[in-house]
Amino acid sequence: MRKKLKRTALSTIVLASVALFAPACDTLDPALVDAIIRFLDSFGNSNGNHNSNNNNNDNNAGIAGVVFTVHGRPIDGYREINLTVNSVELIGDGEHGEIELMPPVRINLINPDFSEFLACISDAPVGSFNKLRLRVSEPEFVKSDDTVIGTEMIQLNANGKIDLNTQGDHFEILDDENQLIEFKLGPADNALKVTQTGNDKFILRTEVFVRASATISKPFISEPGEIIEIRDDSISNNNNNNDDSDNNNEDNDNQSDGPADRRLIIHASNCELEVVILDDTEIVDSGDQPLTFEDLLEGDIVVIVGAYDVDGVIIATKVVLQLD
């Protein structure tokens, strides 16, 4: 029997949760966006994040739920600008609130293929903002020729602050509403700059120019997840059917034709995500060895590939158990 794995730092693993596209276009199905918004309701009472409002929002200004994502593109011979984001801070017309990310989030700031999950916040401050300030650490750059520039070669200025700056185009966080905001790297050549000093240090400019949007322009990719609960309602359903076989037909008539009744509750990036496991969901370990649903344990770190359905849960097409 496989032993329960020790918990590991979530920021070291990549979790992919790929959203559905609308047919033959480069935008997401509106049902997906609605599902993500409904999904925010599921963590409205979560303690997965801490909002240390250092502003004047205590005068009943209100709070809201919001998902932030980032979508990039290759720049200046680089294809990855990897950063660990420890907190985010909203900056605008005299209003701001710093939100600690627990656990920190690992992102590629210039990923062209996905709109990367940055944070989901259940108690974001309400207001009008034009910057999202990231407090980052552990930078790593990857050039187009696969050359890796390690943390020791990179200099972070401003105490590790990186501002996603919408250049005056404000985005609104509305009171008592759940929202989705994507920060897309601006089209200008100077939207993001990496320079090299005379002592061979690399510096990422502290201002990154972005556009804020209420829609996702690429598939959604989320953060690593630890299994905190495993639900297998099929077991209890089978027991109930065996105890009262005379009522099988009536029970079946009352059952929903919805998704499979095996689910994982996963803690990832300030959220608790509900993942539905279907009969055809592929489950493997990181060595690509096949597993079963019964092999998964609470405390395991998993990679989920899937899509949000209309009920705001993730329908998994693949689950990869991390063995390291």
C-alpha cells in the first residue's frame, strides 16, 4: 500500500486547469466566465487569504470577491519570466489593500498560451484601481534558446515590488459582487523590460504595462492543489441500493443525470476547488504510471487538467499525482 505523501511547498509544482474555448474563436464560452464567477461564491467564507487593509476602507466601503489572472507573450528573447508572488496590493484613487497569498503563487508573467491564475480573493477592497502591485521573490528567467537565468543572477529592485500598471485605465471592483479581472501584457515593445548590468546581473523593470479586462483571452491555468477532502458518494449510494432493492427504480428516477459523484476538494492559491472525477478521467502519477481514484489520499499534491462546468466546478480530464 502506498504511504501517504508528505506535504510539499505548493509553489514548486505546476497545476493546469484548462478552460473551454468557444468554438472556432479565441475567446472563452460565456458559460465558462459565468461558471468562474459562480465558483467565487464557494470561497466567500474561506480563510485562505488575509486582507490587511492598510487604507480607509473600514468605513463600510465594502468588500468583493475577485479572481485575478495574467496573460503574457514572449519578449526580448525571453519565453519565461517566472516569479513567486507572495502578496498583491491594489492601488488606485487613494484606496488600496494588501492581500497575502497563502500559499504564494508561482507564475510565468509572459505565458502566451494561458491566462495564468494569479489570485482569488474573497475579501478584496472595493474601489477604482489602476495598478496591481506584486511582492515577488525567487525570480527565474528562461530565454528563447532555453538558457536558464537563475535567481542568483537576477536583481529585484524596490524590495521585490512589481507593478502591473494599466497606465491610467482604471478597473473597478464593485461592492458585493464577484468578478474576474485579467491583466494582459501590453502590445508595446517596452511593456516589460529586462536589462543586463555590467556585472552580468539581470534586472526586471518594476513597472509592467498591462491592459485590464473582465474576460479571459486564453485558456485558464491554475495553481497547485493539495487534496483536503475526498468524496465518493457512489459507495453510499451502492450501500443504500443494496439495503433497499425494492426502491431501486424509484430512487433512480429521483437521481440527477449530472456529473460523476466522485469528487476531490483541493486547496490551491487561496481557494478551495471542487473537482469532479468522471469515469473516463485519466489518473496517473508523475511517472505516468496508471492509478485509480482509490489510490488518491488526503494530503496528496495533484495536478489537475480539466474545465469549469456550468455549476462552477472543475470537470477533470486528467489527474497527475506528484511523487516528489
